[in-house]
Amino acid sequence: MDTNEFKRRRQRLLELMGKGSMAILPTAPEKNRNSNTRYPYRSDSNFYYLTGFPEPEAIAVFIPEREQGQYILFCREKNAEKETWEGRRVGPDGAKALYGADDAFPLSELDKLVPPMIATCQRLFYPLGYVEDFDKLIMGWMNGLRRRVREGIVTPTTMVDLAYVIHELRLRKTEAELSNMRRATDISIRAHKRAMALCRPGLHEYQLAAEIEHEFAKSGCRSPAYPTIVASGANACILHHPDKYDVLQDGDLVLIDAGAELDYYASDITRTYPVNGRFNKQQKIIYELVLKAQKAAINKVYAGNRWIEPHQAAIQVITEGLKDLGILVGKVEDLIQEEAYKKFYMHRIGHWLGMDVHDGGVYKVEEEWRELKPGMVMTVEPGIYLPAIPEVPDEWRNIGVRIEDNVLITEGGHEVLTANLPKTVWEIEEFMANNQTQAQNVYGYDESGYDTGGMAEKPDLLVRSRNLVDDDIDSADVEKDATDFDFGN
Ligand SMILES: [Mn+2]
């Protein structure tokens, strides 16, 4: 993204804050995955939004109308030895030259330089309660200054949640941001198509996830925007099914919720389709009901409407539909009043989308549901989940369907950014029928399923979450499998 875009953002924040105030914003801490191995680093979105600075251990300070410069960055010092082990560092000089900081200092100067700056302002902006260590640091500085009140030192009287302020700035996207988001959605569409073409009974859920993420990485996305969900059969009734160990079964549906992150911008798409390429009667009925609800909701996404209206439209369709099928019993208006649909559709219609997949920005303003405005991007993702519980008649059990698109609110209405991905029953069946053989040839799949290259021949030794019931646990078998497993090499 162009450095001027970051500069314009900082300018907007400085103007909003006004003279007599100061903002302090840390980036995200690094996180350990296990032992001393770290997760790949990803900056805090608010911090990156204003700075474009990608390194960990950095703190930005903004002081409107400060003569020596309004944007000060504290970051890691250059260190030849550390850089050899852990990677390059920009250093304070680089922060000024490459990232537009007016002033930049090593982190070691933080304690010395920041408290005197705090003592010059009345309003202190910082992200309240996001990073515990940082809250402590701020309170420590404040208390240190208060102890010196007899020296004439004055401390800020107002604390403002900086995260809230930046989230509001981020809510309506600029052309540069939308260009990133369009690219992220286009790449995600390609990835979903790849999975759709390769899907077949016998694959593991994680293998479809691997196909999706391969397409992301190949196209320049260094990470998914959130952990990829591949949930087949009964697993589709778990909203954020965390494991991907199960084998795709002939006759089941598979739900894939996956989106690429490109240059710090997210996409978030869900499609649900039959593992074998053909919907059965019940699956088709539920699928088309969710699709009808999604269409009704998308029709309510336009500038001037309230945030809640697409959700209400979806609830109406889903409640009527479930009543027609005999899954809900009663009068539609009563069922809506009692929120009876929540047993089978328990989440909201969607969320803001941007740098974070669940992007910042409040949904209610002064007790009113927020008005939709051009430049906002939201997901529209109704679902119906019918697990094997007594309230669900046998023929409907273990059907879980969610359909999710990314919708930009425009001056004239809306634009579905993810429109080029098969969605109707006909489109999906047609696409799968036309592409499966070709995909098989291109990627080397055979009729029996996925080529494991001779590795991991017993992946279901790990977990068989879906199939594992008490009767299945045969300790003799488990022991045998475990000793057969080759731990060598
Ligand atoms: Mn979503």
C-alpha cells in the first residue's frame, strides 16, 4: 500500500484528537506456539493501519501540533548479531526514512521520553484493556507523574479508548483498501473453486484445507485471514469446527469457511456442497432455504438501511421455512418473537470485514442499530444447523449449511465482492461435474481418493472425532495400531 495512504490516515487521527492530546499505540506482542517456537508474526491491525510498520516490539506516539514532529515511533535497534539469528530490523533511522516517522527512537528510550510527553497533555488516547502489560505500563507512568504533582506536573484528566477511535476510522474503506479486498476475495474464490473441483469421498478434511491454503499462498497471501474451517457431515453443525481429521463421506455435505488475507486485508467466504457432487433431496431443501434467506438479507444491504435489517430478513425466511418443514411448530410471528429459530440458526447475519475478519466498529450507535453507509464492507452469512437431537426428525439430521458472501455498500446499493463463486444448487452441481475429472488429471488424484505419497497411511489413528463412539473403542486395536506406527526417521 502506498505510504501516502498511511500518512492520510495519521492526519485524520491527529485532526480528530485535537491539540492538548496524545495517543500511544503498541503493536501486537509476539506469541509462543509451544516451548520456544513462535507463531508467525502478524502486526496489530490498528497499529499497522496507521504506521504500515511490520515489526514486533514497536510503539507509536501521536501528538497533534507538536513542533518537533507529530508522529514518533519507538522500535527495536539495529543489532547485527540478533539480525543474523532472528531477521532484519529497520531500526529508528529506517523508521524515519522508510515509514514516515517524524522522530524515531530505540525502545530502550521509552521510559525516559514518554512520561514527559504525557505530562504535556490533557487527553490520553490508548487502547484500553487490549494488552495487559501495556495497561500496566501506562498506569505506572501516570502514577509516577502524579507523585511529582508538587513540582507542578499535571497529568491527563481524560482517557479515551484509542481502539474505538481507530475502528471507526477503519469502518468505511478507501479505494486503496477496497482494491486490496477485491484481490483478497478473488484469490479466495479461486481457492474455493479448487477445493470444489477436487472434493470427493475419501479425502480428509485437512486435505481440502491444504488445497485452499495452497492456492492462497501461491497467489501471494502469506496467511489465511482466520483458521480454515472444513467441516463434513455432522461436523458442519459445529460453527467453528476446529479439527479437520475426518474423512469426507459419500452422501454428506461439506462446509468450507475460508478466506485469504492479502496485505493485511481479509476475505471471509463460506460454501457448502455435497462431497459427491450431487445434493440429495433433504440437503437440497435446506440448502435452498438458506440461499433464499441469504438473498433476502443481501437485498436489505444498502446505504440508509439499519445494520439489523438483513438479519431480520433472514430470520423471517428461515423461520417460515423451518415451520413449513415441520422442524419448528407454531405461528411464525410467535416463533420469531420467542427466537425459536435460534436453536438452528444461532448466530447473527454477519460482521464488518476489513483488516480483521471480524472488523472493528460498533453495531449500535446511541442505542440505535447502525445505519449502513457507502464504503462499509460486511459479510452476509445465514445458516441452518440440524444436529442429531430429539427436536430434529431423522431425515434432517446432520445437515449443516452456511452460505457466506462479502458485500460492499455503495452509493447506489451494494456490490457482492464474492459473486463469482458458484452458489446455487445448479451452479455447484454443474461446476463439480465439469471440473472434477480435469482437476483429478491436473493435480494427480486417483479414483480412490488422495495420493498420500506413501506417508501417513493411518491418519485416522490421530482422531476420529465424528465416528468415535464408546462402542468403537477397542483397546486391543488401538494398542496394535500404536505399535505398528513407525516413529523412525
Ligand atoms: Mn464470517
